Amino acid sequence: MSKNQMNFIKRTLEALPYHPTDIVTYHDTTQAGLKLLVRPGGTKTFVLYRKINGKPERIKLGRFPQTTIEQARKKIDLLNAKIAENINPNQEKRSFKEEVTLEEIFAQYMERHAKLHKKSWEEDEAQFNRYLTRWANKKLSAITKVDIQKLHIAVGDKNGTYAANRLLALLHGLFNKAREWGWEHDNPAQYVKKFREKSRERFLQSEELPLFFQAVSEESNDIARDYILISLLTGARKSNVLAMQWNEISLENGTWQIPDTKNNSSHLIPLLDEAINILQNRKAANESNSPWVFPGTGATGHLMEPKKAWKRILDKANIENLRLHDLRRSLGSWQAATGASLSIIGKTLAHKSVNATAIYARLNIDPVREAMDKATQAIFKAGKYLEKSN
């Protein structure tokens, strides 16, 4: 065995010397094709040597010790799987060096990252369509820090600081993925400062409730109407209510088991009598046997955010600056106003808090149901909703 052939282990690689003028190559005896290049000055880089379509290729894996030996070996397994499918990883990188457009990197970002790892990938898609289509055919290197700053400010002025910061985060992620996949330029979004965000405290006030319930009861779109009421009655996140399915609901037990929340855990929500009545009526009207409680005509099969119905309701009730997400905050706020503890509120809304997690775990569903019922009765009383529905 040559002195340059060895089983790669951390302490051995750390002790390797370097030549003052030449690159020295070391070969791993455990993983075929894994090499370590030691450059003059001591920089150590893992590479994979492979023949691809009959031609030798050297694929960079990462610097040691930032990239560990185990990580380098795992990368080789992934690269070998690509090569087995006649994909040349170096050619992918060369394609990026030849310059991709924003639209092309966004398409790759969606398929290779967002749809696999992000529950909010549909929002990424909506943001691209809303703000970035005019840059779709721009080469990545043509998009500058100044361009992003101007767009960030413009979106902030028109749509608010929160929307502008979410867009900035998307651009930051896009450029980072492009760099990871072979684009060799700085990320221009990393130099743009996000706006300072204030925590939003908007919720339905007692004086707004009568007109709000009146407008909801008069809404012609029954699916949107019921979705809005269930959002208020459960305090669940918008995405969970939109994707509510019948197999998650037990009308007999008065519960809704959300299988996967934003916190990557399931969540059991008590269904109060008012919510059960709405759901019973929805189920009776489900002639198509849709699995969705709030069916829609789009690709998902369920209702997407009913912006038009929401605007009609707010206009009719003469209510300003209220978002659908504020319904969730409204339930928590009214719980607090009617004496519920912070731990009960956290349990209701599936908040993830390190300090309160142990307390949440000791709670059963009954006090949560009681606090929710007390809060909703106060909401309905203030809005005179029960009198109208009886």
C-alpha cells in the first residue's frame, strides 16, 4: 500500500503535512473514488474521482475539517446515485456557471427543496408570482443588491413590512441554493437588511363583533362562510383549517385531530357545539363525498384563502385592518380576557414554547374545552350571534 493510500480517519488527516509548491493527493481505502487534496499552505479538500461517460471527472465535496469524513462519504453515495442515472454532477455545476435565470433557479428550488422540505412551499410560489415574474428572465448575476433593496422597499410601502421581509427571505434562500448547486457568486440578498417587525396585536373587538357576525351570516359563499367560523371557533392555523379532512374529525367525541402542525406534531382540538353544528351541516351537504371539509376547485382539492369573501365581509361590517389569521389571535385574546391561563391558551393554539412545554404535557383536553367554550360564549354574547342563530 502506498503511503498516500490510507483509511481516512480524522486524526490522520489532521496530521497530514503539505508540500510548499505542489498539491498532494491522498486516497481513501474505504470509499472508492474518495480523495483528499492537500494544497500548498495546508488547505485540505475532499474530492470524488470518477469516470463519467468514459471521461474522468473530479467533483469537489468540501473542505476538511468543515466537511467531515462521514459527510464526504455520504455525498459520494448521493453522487454515485446520480451518476448511475447518467447525470453528470459537474455538468449541472457547469450549467449554473453558464448562468441560469431567476425563473430557472426558482423551478429547481421548488422541486429539489421547497416541495420536499417546506410546508409553506405554496406561499413561496405565490410570492414569486406576485412579486418576481418581471425578473423571471434575468440572469442571477444581473440581480444586484440595489435591485433587491428597491424591491424590498417598494413591497414594504405597498404591502407592509412583513410581506417585504418574507420576500427577502425567499430571495436569500434562492441565491443560497444556487450557490450550493454550483453558482459561483455572492448572495446579493444577504446584504439587504430586513425591516423591523412589530408583533401584531389585532383581534376582533367587542364593538366589532355584532357587525362581523351579521356580515358572516349574510355571506353568499357558504364554504367560505363556514371556513371563517371554524377558524374562529378552533383557533387553528389557516393552513390546517383549509386542509381539514373528514377523517380527522370525530363528531361523536367532539374532537379534531390535526395530523401535522407547523411544529411538526399532531394536535387535538376540542370542537364546541357551535363548531359541531357547522360541521354536521357541511357533512350533510357533501354530496360529492369530498374528503375535504372545505372543498375547492384548484389543484389541492381544498379551498384556498377566500380573499374575495373575506373582503366582502369586512366591507359589509365596516371593519379595517383585520386578517384571517387574526381570527386565531381573537380566540386566544378572548380566552385571556375570560380568565384562561397562558398554559391553557398555549395548549389551545398549539404554541411551541420550551418553558411551557412541560406544563402543556400535563394538561388534558377538558380544561382546554372549558376555556374555549367560555371564550366563545363571550365572543358570541358580545356579537349577539347566538340570538340570531336561534
